[in-house]
Amino acid sequence: MEVGYCEESKMLQLTTQPAAEIMFHNQYAFYSSTSTSMERHFEDFASSVVNSEYMQTRGPFIVELGCNDGILLKHFAKRGIRHLGIEPSENVAKVANGHGVLTISDFFSLDIAERIVNDSGHADFFLAANVMCHIPNIVDVAKGIRSLLKPTGVVMFEDPYLGDVVAKTSYDQIYDEHVFLFSAMSVQYLFGLQDMELIDVLPQKTHGGSMRYVLSHRGAYPIKESVTDLIAKEKLQGLDRLTTIQTLRANVERSRDQLVALLKTLRSEGKRIAGYGATSKSTTILNYCGIGTDLVEYISDTTPIKQGKFTPGSHIPVVPYETFRSNPPDYAFLFAWNHAEEIMAKEKDFMSAGGKWIVHVPEVKVL
Ligand code: TMP
């Protein structure tokens, strides 16, 4: 995996990626509804759309790209609001349909957008969460969004934020599915090409630091101060310069060396280490740092489709959560660090029995 940075578009991105069909299919392993805090987050997201200052009609049409198991759209379905989900991974799309969320299983494109307009009309809101950063042909997608959106329509999408990755050295946000790490500057550039503009930005706690971007056709709404403020902050942070990304690389290398040294020291003292959460992010950590079963015995995960499998490349067994309960390690490596609050609250027994946590973001340490 290789990362590039474009000084014109200010985009940090992978330079090569597996074909989409290899990643998003009928055995897609991530179900959004596995975390209670994410459930709450999407309920709040839905309420903020329903009560939005951009809501122009009592009967809106809401389209979501990559609706997964319907974690967001189900709140519109419940309210009887006209909606449509587009989800390429058939297994999760099926779960969404089962929740009463109208979902088609396909990859979004300009073509699909035109079909939706023909069948159902233009959209009032176009939503996406942790999806836009997965799509390599983003310019075609932006064209599709533009043609699908009403003149007064609004786009709201959120993804892990480059500013947080740079500030926290959270380099595990870089993995095969995440082709882009966005900033306000790169989103503004991308949609500017389609005569659209960024009108608001709202920082989110999810995924260890995300940003919600609000966009419309150019001139449809005033641009909020939040946008100019964030862009000024991004320039101060250096997100418009390659040198910042080179510093990030040095920080990543230091973080890797500290992590491997810590794991090796603990193992040499005879301590047992297991992983908590077989996240996509963990694949980057394990392969980049060269961590295998010599250092991490197993990884526990609550997602049934991941259990009984092995981590890609490093071949660490992924086991059900019950194994963590019945056979706890001395140290749990918190690969799902973005869910730390929820997990720590759940694992009081592990901690009171002397169990410790290893975290690597924002710095490598034992908790
Ligand atoms: P994410 O960081 O991409 O949201 O993935 C979180 C993974 O961690 C997902 O596979 C579910 C798993 N998980 C657990 O095993 N236990 C938990 O308590 C939580 C919150 C997540």
C-alpha cells in the first residue's frame, strides 16, 4: 500500500487499490450496528436532518450512499419519510431491507443517479457516512450527486478527518478501503469542480475524529463561518503542504518502533497479549509493524462473520468475544480505539482483575 499527496487538490490518497468488487460483495464483514455509540450517533444524525434549516419541504426525498445495514435510514423509514439506500454489499443491503429500509444493491455512479431521477425524482438530501472516502471514482460520484440533487438540495457526508490523523498519528485510518483522507480544503476542491460548494462543516467524535461536510449547488445557501474558520485552521496545521505529510511519516515510523518494542518487552516478560476488535484499521497496524501470533495471541470481535477467520497477512485468529471473557489476556491491545469509551465501560471486570490496555493512538502507551 502506498500513499500519495496532491498539492493541488490537497488530497491524501492511496495510489493503488484493490478492485471495488473484491472489497464490497455478498460477504462484506462490517455491520454498522455493532456499536451502541454508533447507533446513537446515527439517530442524532437523522434528527439533525429532519430538523435541518435546509429542510424545504414536508415530504422530502432522502438518498443515502452506502447505507450498510440501514443504521441511519431506518430513522427516516420509521417516520414515513421517502428514502432510498444504495449499498453495493448485498449481505448488508439485505439486512437494511429487512429493517424496512428501501435499498438497492449497486455501486453509485452518474448512471445510477440518472436512473433514480427518472424513477423517483430529485433528492432533497444526499447523505453518506464513512463511504465517500471509499470510492476511487469520486469525480463520477460527485457528478452523480450534482445531477441527483434538487436546486435547493443539500449533501451531508462524514468521514475520518485528515486533521485528526495528522494530529494523532492515527495512521491506521489508511487501509485498502480508505482511498481518500479528506480535509475541508480537498472537499472544497473536489466539489468545486462540479460547481458545488462547501457551506458548513461539523466536527464529529466518531472513528477517532471525523468531519461532516455540508454542500449545496453553488450560491444556493450562504457559506457559514465554520468553513472559513476550519480552512484557516487547516492552513495553520499545514494540511496544504507536503512537508506536513512527510512529518506524519516520521511520526508513523516512530509510533511503529515504540509499539513493536513495547509488545516485545511484554512478551519477553511472559505476558499474554490479545487484540480487542478485529477492525479494518488493525490490518494496517499488523502488517506495517510486522505483528503476528508471536506477539498477539488472538483478536476478539463481536461480529459473527469475522469469527473463525484470520487477520489478512498476519494470520492471527479472530475469535468470538466469549473467548476474551473466558480466557482473558494480561494485556488487551485496543484495535477498536475509536470505541474506547464504550469498551472501557463494558470491561470493568477485565480491569479489576488486573487486565491492562495497550493503545497506540495518539501515542503508544499502557493504560
Ligand atoms: P470500527 O472501528 O470500524 O467501527 O470497527 C469496530 C470493530 O470492533 C467491529 O468489528 C466490531 C468490533 N467491536 C467489538 O468486538 N466489541 C465492541 O465492544 C465494539 C464496540 C466493537
